[in-house]
Amino acid sequence: MSADPNCIFCKIIAGQIPASVVHQDEHSFAFMDIAPLSEGHLLLIPKLHCERLADLPPELAAELSRQIPRIGQAVLNAMEVDGFNVLVNDGEVAGQLVKHVHFHFIPRRPKDGLGYRWHAGEYAEGRRDQLQARYQKAMKGLGSRVTD
């Protein structure tokens, strides 16, 4: 697997930095976040260094996706919670601090004080159709890497 010698997550995978590992296989690595949003906060990362979701080879994205239900069930069982958030911050503007793809598993409890701003809006007449066309054109431009 390719690694970035300057990436903290790559160093964790290589064993150069200690971590509380909860799962690893050929493609993925899951460990406890050292700055948890809630008790039991986990991270799932690919062993291959990829900065952004769009950098993930489709086969690796599929392998990571296979672990999401399993890790989610472990969060429910181990933390004795009824729910959790799965969160990906993709890009600095979205809050990505470590430039290595990672999925947060954040256990949730009633009245835990966590949350996010969800300011749902509306589209002006015709705008959604314009954006749909832009997305369709962008998807076609990506060719076979992304399914139409």
C-alpha cells in the first residue's frame, strides 16, 4: 500500500504512532479518535493514502463500504447507544484536518449536545434543473470511473 511519510494516519497504520486499533484488514484500518466528539468516536481509513474521496479507487471505496455496517454495529453494541453519525469531511473547506480519507463514527446519546447546523433552503424556479444538468454533464465527463 502506498503511504505518505508526512501523513499522521499513514504513520499510525505503519505503527510509528500508537493508536487504539479496533479493526484492520488488507484494505482498511479503524481506530479510536484521540480528540473524540463523543465517547467511543472511531475513525475508519483506507490503508492506501488518498487525500480525498474522489482519489479512492472504486474497488477500495467498495472495500471500505463493506466495513461500515460492521463497524456501525460494533459502535451500537460496544457503546450501548441507539444511534451514531457517520461523517466524512472532504476538503479543508468542509473541515477535513488530516489529508487522508477518513470516516468518523460518532456514537450519539439523547441530549448529548452534539449536532450540526442544517439550514435547509429552497431552489429558485428552474435552478434545481440547471444544477441537475451540470451534475449529469460532470458525471459523463468522468467516464467509466463513476457509474451513470
